[in-house]
Amino acid sequence: MGAIALGFLAGHCLIHSLPRLPALIWLVAVVLAVSMLLVGRHRAARNAGNFSIATIFTAVLLGGVWAWGHAAWRLANDLPPLLEGRDLTVRGFIASLPDPQGDPQFVIDVIDAPADVPRRLRLTWYRAPAAPWPGEQWQLTVRLKRRNGFANPGGFDYEGYLFREGIGAVGYVRDDPGNRRLRAATHRYPIEQTRAWIGSRLAGAVGEHRMLGVLQGLAIGDTSAMQAQQWRVFAATGTTHLMAISGLHIGMVAMLAAWAGGCIVRWPRAQSLGLTAMHGRVLAGLTAALIYSALAGLSIPTQRTLVMLCIYFGLRWWRRPLAIGRSLSLALIAILLVDPFATLAVGAWLSFIAVLVILMATSGRLARESMIASFSRVQWAVTVGLVPVLLMAFGNLSVVSPVANALAIPLFTLLIVPSLLVGTVVAMIHPALGAPLLELPAWLLDAGWPVLEWLAQQPLAVWHAPQPSLPVFVALVAGVSLLMLPAIWPVRLSGALLCLPMMFYRAPTPPPGTFELTVLDVGQGLAAVVRTHSRTLAYDTGPVYPSGRSAAELAVLPFLRHSDVRSIDTLMVSHGDQDHSGGLSELLAGLPVRALSIGPSVATAASTSVGCERGQQWQWDGVWFTVLHPKAHSEAQSLPESRNNGSCVLLVQGDHGAALLTGDIEADAERRLLEQELPRATVVVAPHHGSDTSSSSLFVAAVRPDVTIFSTGYRNRWNFPRPAVVARWQEAGARCYDTGASGAITVTFGATGLQVREQRHTQRRYWSR
């Protein structure tokens, strides 16, 4: 059974790793060819009494076909490019909880719309008169675009997340008199309506308590009211798994209900009906798990937990032997059948690997251990065993996680969650009666929070690791596996030695005299990184977004940590526009910055900042950095539209080419640059994102680059880069790239010539636009 489950999993992984889905005709051809091959092998294996090889091949094939079919169906529901940016009228039902913070964001299931509009949309309603309620039917005028997210090395794949959620397009609601509610909430979406109603009851009972978002997350799986700082603390301490309705909490509630259900034998008529304690445990446990999972909206993680519990209780009901390996195999197959995209979620891997790690750590023990010793062993095993998955998925792990979880797991599982559920049930009846009961979990959270905050603030609370090479990662997996086994100390020692390469691994850097320029995908803004052999310069920090998050948090810092950058030697912020300087404070807090160079319009509280001025020059590892503009801050103020024209312009020159970073300068500043005999650059980051006010003909002719890069947002409202500007650079002989279409663009200035890598091409997946 284990081999079949792994084969089924391998088929899914194979399909989901493809850059493009194969055509149906090729899939049919492969199915027929492999089927004929398997028939022959199956007969031979049956005659030999061995079914393993043929069965595994069949499982791989079935897994691939199952994943391909669902992926093709989901892609067929995507928004066609021709409908992007058009005003469309849609009717549908609100299918998500209301967002209490800022402009409402919600999911709508479309029932009536123009042809080819996806059935499921994620919308934002700016200046909404009221937040739509789950189950309500609305008519809205919307403007849509295809699934969109940043594409950067080390960054989060938001497009993949939307694809897993079945979102066919994203967009916003237009201001239109035709926007109206057609019908109040009906019997549709009863789960979401119930969750929203319970959430409002909790809010009424707790008030504006700072832990309201955490309480709602634990009670109904709604974390929208949680503060960004609270998420950072949970992430830094490795306790994020305790938030929302996790598998741990569902399992705990199911086991408590099963224990209570075992008391059914005390019911006078139980024996006459043939009911035993086992029947009561199964019925009560499954019912409690289903109800609690429904409170979480039957999300994908809770579905996985529910499937595993159904298999467990099903085996108990039919009194079948509870073989752990067979149970896990059945659970894996069932989860992939229910959710063919489970392998795209890190949580699915963490769930199964955690169970395997616990089995490896607890099996084969001859001596009995105390409860504390057993808990410590399991906690240590899970912490160490999940290291490879966490590093590959997130590029970091919490060093303080063992201590934080040792305190938080008992606190949440034994005290906060049970008292919260009791208080929530009472608050559903009457908020005033539930308020005193909810004071206990709120007080427990307040009491334990300073400890988690203190742990999260420690200098080495989180270890950020670069993306390892394949041999280093294989050695890490082998070492962790040996550490998990109940073996003698020489085996454990060899496992620890195999983990050492990961601890001392450093990502490769450009050789002396060469450098690497990466223009990150940050939407409508600019953030670039220049790396030499041993130094790093960051040019601009990208924008801050309406949600309060910034490009520094979402793109720049993940890229730097992915590239094994431990500190920024120079951070240059060209000017004060928020799309260039919005992530400044976040970047200063995220990594040590040795020198801060700013344009005249940049406002910062950093006392160590210096203004960038023409003539400043330095050398790193055989690469020269020269500031070409402005001549002085006073000159920048005299230029028309000085905020843009006062941008810091930086020239980077290596042995094999030069790069020119221009900020948002416009025609007037370009003329000043031409007056000082502007050198030719191999690569230019186009001024002002390719606007009509920049990239004058004289400037383009003087620079004559081989490559021009436009840093723009996908389908931005200014239509940057302007077609005429792109044509001007192309006529000068430049190859043009756009971060909105290519994702992060990395240019290597090496001895073998100029090499350009586009993130959306090198790391493409079939769901990418």
C-alpha cells in the first residue's frame, strides 16, 4: 500500500512540476502506451507472484492523469487576455468572510456574466458603502485581470496560491450606479454565514481587544483581523501552526469528543440497540471533527485533517487492525483524490512528514519514558525532522521554535482553545453571557504574549539560509533521517556531520571584476540589487502597498536572503516617491545596512544617511561605482519637477560591461547628464519606468545599451512602458525587458558575455500567466 501511495504522489508531483501541461492527445497516447506495457508486466508479475513494479507504474500513471485532468479543467476557467481591463457586469454570490480591515476583499462565485468570465473571482471594493455578507447575491461592475503575483527568486508564489484556491481572475469593483445587492443571504453558503455570524458574536463579546483576531482565528479560522506584528511573532517563533484551526486542534477536539462519546454505554438503551463504547467514540469524534472543520470553512488544511480522522475512525468502526503505514497510505491517496493540488501546499508536506518523523523518533524504544520525556523527544524530533522542508519552502527556520512550542502547545491546546470554545458557544447564545467566559482565553493570550514577543526579538531567533545546492540538500536529508532513527551514537554522529555542509554553505557569488544586476518584480516601482564578489548594493526599495505591506518585506528581503546576503554594504534610495522609497524602513530593520545614500527628496530618520552627489566614487572587488547625478542637492531643487529629476543616477562598471541606474529622471536631468559626456552603458534601467517624459532621443542615442530594463507593474494604469519609448530603445539596438511580463530580471556581466535570466521563464510553472 505504501508503494502505491508513493507512486500516486509521484504522478501528481510530476504534473505539477511541468512548465506547461501536455496536450490531451499526448496524454492519451502515453496512457495507451503505458497501459499496454503494464498489462504485459502485470501478467508476468502475476505469474511470478510479484505485483509491485506493475502496480507502482500504474499508480504513477493514475496520479498523473488525475492531476492533469483537474489542472486542465482549472486552467480552462482562466480569464482570457482579451477581457482584461474591460468593464464587465457580473452577478454572483459572496463566498468568503467579510474583511474587517480596510477596503473589503472578497471572493464571489459568478452565476451570470459575459462569456469566458471565470466562475470564481477575487475582488477588492475601494470605498465600498458596506462590506458584502456571505451568501448575498450582488450585481457588480468589475474590471479584471489574470491571476497576478510577483515573480522573484526566494519570493512567495502568489499566483500559485490563487490557482490552488480556484481563483480564475482578480480585480476590483468599479464605481457604478448599477452596483447593488440583488438578494439577502439565503440558504447558500450556510457554513460561511455561520462563521461570519459567530465572528460578529465574538467581536461583540470581546470588543476591541488586541487579541480579537487571534481568538477569531482559533474559533472560526478567520485571521483577517490579526495584526501584521502578531503574524511576525508567530512566524519568528515557529508557532504559526497553532494559529487558525490547525490539525492539532481538530484532532484534540475529536479525541475529547470521542472520550465523551465512550460514555454512551451508560445509556440504558445502548446495549439493547447494540451500541458499544467504540460506537460512541467514533460517532462523537467524527461529529466533533466535522463541526470544527466546518467552522474553519472546510479549508484545504482542515480537509486533510478530516480525511485522516475519517480513516482512523473508519478503521475503528469496522474493527480493522490499525497499521500506521497502511493508514497513512490510505490518507495520502484519499487527500490527493479530494484535493489534487495538495502537493502545491507546503502544509500538506509538513503534515505528513511530521507524522513520519514522530513515528521514526518513537518506534523501536525498549525503555518506557515519562510523559515529559516523551513530549520532549517528539518536540525535538519534529523540530529537527522538518528542517529540510522548512528550508526549501521558506528559506528560514525558527531557532527558538523548540522553546516557544514547548510553552505554546500546552497553553493553546489544553487551556486557550477549550476555554475559547466554551465561551464561543455561550456567546452564540448571548454575547453578554459569553463575555466573562471569553476573558479567560484573552487573558491567557495576553499573559503568554510577552514571552513569545521576547523570543521573537532575540538576535538569532530566525536563521535565514540560502537555497542549497542539490548535494548539500541531499546530505541534509540523509543526516536528518539518521538523527531520527533509534540508533547508536556513531550513527547519530554521522547524521550530525552530514548536516554540517548546510550550516556552512555559502551561495556562489560573481568572480572579482564581474557583477550581477537583478531588477526585482515589485509591481509599479523599482528595487534593484547589484552583487559583486563580496559586496552588495541595493538601489531603491520598491513601494508600500495599500495593505500596509511593502516590497521590501515581500520581494527585496526574501531575494537577499535567498542569495545569502547577510548585510547591505550600501543602500541607495534615488528619491522620495513612495514607489521607490516605500520599503526603506522595512529594509533597514530587516538587514544591517553599512551605508545609506539618499536623494534630496528622501525623508528618513536614519542619522547615518548621506546625500548622493555627482563625483562620489568607490570600488568593490574590481567593480567601480560612480554617482553621475545630481551635482548637488541644491542643483536638484532647481530642476523642474525636482522630485523626479533629483534622482540619484548610478553607473556600475566591471571588466565586461556597465549598468546605468537612473531612478525617475526626466528630460531635463537627462540633458544635464549628456553635458558631462555620459559613458556608454551595456545595460540601462530605463528612467521613470518608460514614461513619455523620459528616455529622450538624445539620451537613448548617447547610451546605446545592449539591454534596456523597464521596472513596471503588470497592466499598470499609466500604461508603462509607453510603446513609443520601447520602440525608441529598440531602434537604438537594445533588447527590451519588462518586469511586469518577465518577473525579476537578472543580468550577469561575466567573461562569457552578457547573460539575461527572466524569472518567469527560468522558473515557469503551468499556472503562470
